[in-house]
Amino acid sequence: MKYLEEFRDPQLARRLLDDIRSITTRPWALMEVCGGQTHTIIRHGIDQLLPEGIELIHGPGCPVCVTPLEVIDKALEIASRPGVVFCSFGDMLRVPGSGRDLFRVRGEGGDVRVVYSPLDALEIARRNPDKEVVFFGIGFETTAPPNAMTVYQAERLGIPNFSLLVSHVRVPPAIEAIMRSPSCRVQGFLAAGHVCSVMGVQEYPELAERHRVPIVVTGFEPLDILEGVRRAVRQLERGEHVVENAYARAVRPEGNPAALAMLADVFEVTDRAWRGIGVIPDSGWRLSERYREFDAEHRFSVSGITTREPVECRSGEVLQGLLKPHECAAFGTLCTPRNPLGATMVSSEGACAAYYLYRRLDLAPPRSGAAPEVTPVV
């Protein structure tokens, strides 16, 4: 990416860290609501560079991780059926269902394909009119517009053998649910910049005011994270609770009008289950009545599937910010990327995957008994 190195400048990072230290007078707990931000934080050791007492809590910001187990099982059921081409982004293939994953289904003869865009799946449907082609539509507000566009195009072009298995979720209701939890420790939020680039920031001021928490829209590079922390801490120290846009290079207050219009046409708001968390009211989308014929869940009659999470997996607590990944007894032993218990270990944005990738050696007991030395990568 052009100019990317500017947002990883070590000298600027030190200046931001010095500024954060100079304004911090007491402990504060902030939650980043994006898995991409979590990976940046862990990869660059940002949480270890911050002043003592500033805690970054990892929230439910990984779209793969929050896709509920019953939806994964519905995907497995559909993908196993003859005459179906099941298309998905690659990071969904390793996510465990109740007894297997999409890789296993493909190994057993299912036609499971990795695509790079939902429009690729639509093209497969156009070229194979004798097959039922299903795209696994998951994610936050960021991936919802292209999925909506694909359904819109399927209707416009008259491609009846395409359908979408929908599991889209919305960030603001999740923040509401987190703040209403009796165990909530969050005092401020780093909001996901890519979500706000689509949706704008209109839904956040009411949340900030009602729960008296600062919300800072933040990007994904190390300096973005540090600037978001700096602004959130400054508000907390002053007793303020407003929405700030620290990602103005990508986010406009009104969002993306074309994307919002497409979402309003194709989707409607619904209650949605989040893996490991439960049902959050008005936290998801489903296809609107006009496009219901493209709903794979109804087309394949899989709405009755129910599941139960494995007791050893504590990913729900990780997603709620109640547990750091390495505090789970199964981390790195019973649960690894090769043999995951939950999606947080296999998703490219999962918190458990971030800790396993960048920090598991630091978390192992040192041979000499001394604390491991942390080398910041910022």
C-alpha cells in the first residue's frame, strides 16, 4: 500500500506513547472492536508498550469468530448435498462445526470452492445452471454491501440457481450488549474504521452518551491504534464521552451512501446469534422479503438445526473480553490452529490466533525462571 510505512514510524510511535504516558493518571480499560486491530496490537506489542494500567480488551470484532455454530452446521449440511457448489472465503473452511469443517466436507466429495468475491460465486452459478450455487455470506457491515450487490445482480440478471447463506452482524448492538453486561469493565472503545467507512458514525453518539464512554473511530496500523488510545485516554481523563474520528482519511461521518442504499434494499435488520455470546437483538441482517427466494437457509430447509458449544472451548469469553486467549487452559495444547476447538484459533482475525502466532513463545514458562524479555516491533 502506498504510504503504509508512514503509519509504522517508530519515532512517531514513541512520541505518541510519551504523550499517552504524560496524560495518564489512573488505570483505564479500552476495547478494540475489530479483529484486525487485535492482530496489529499483538503483532507489534502495543499493549505491552502502553503505560501500566492501560489495558486493551479484545472484543468480538472477528467476523469468522462470531459466526454461530448452528450457521456453520447449516453450511456443512448444504455443502454436503449433491448438486450443490458451496462457495466461501478461505478462512471459513477450517472453522469447526459440531463434528467437522468444510475441508472435511470437501474431502468427502462435496463441491466446496474458495472464492475471492461473492461475484465469483455468481459467475459460477451463471456458467452452471444445472447446479445450485451457494455463497457463505458472513461478516460485519464491511462485507455486507458486496454480498447485497451480488443478490441484487442475481435477481437483475435472472440467475435463479444462486443463493446466499446469510450470517451478517452489526457492531453498534454488540457494543450495547457489552455495556449492559454485569461483568463489563470497558471504559472506552476503539471503533472499527472499515465498518464506519461504510456505515458512518451516526449510530455511535447515542451509545457514547447513554453509557458515558468515549468512542474513537480508529484505523489498523500501529500509529492508528496509538492515536486512538491517546484520544480515548484524553477523553477519560477529562471526564468526556464523545465520538471522535481518528480515521478521517477513510471515514466520512455520513458513510458510503451507495453502500447504505444497497443494504437498505436487499437486507432488513433482525436479531442474530453470536457464537459464544448468544442472541443480540437487532444485531444482524437477513434478506428482505423481495429477495427471500435467494435465501439458502429457506431454500434448503435447514432452519431447524440446533447445536451446543464444546465445554472445553472458552472462545465466547474471549470474544466478550472476559478472558485473554492464553488464560484458557486449552490454548496451545488441546486447541491449536491445526486442531482448533473454536473459530478464534483459526480465523485470520481471531484473538487466539494472534496470541498463538505472535506471542505463544513469550507466554511459555522461561527455562531460567526469569520473565521473558519483550521486544517491541513498532
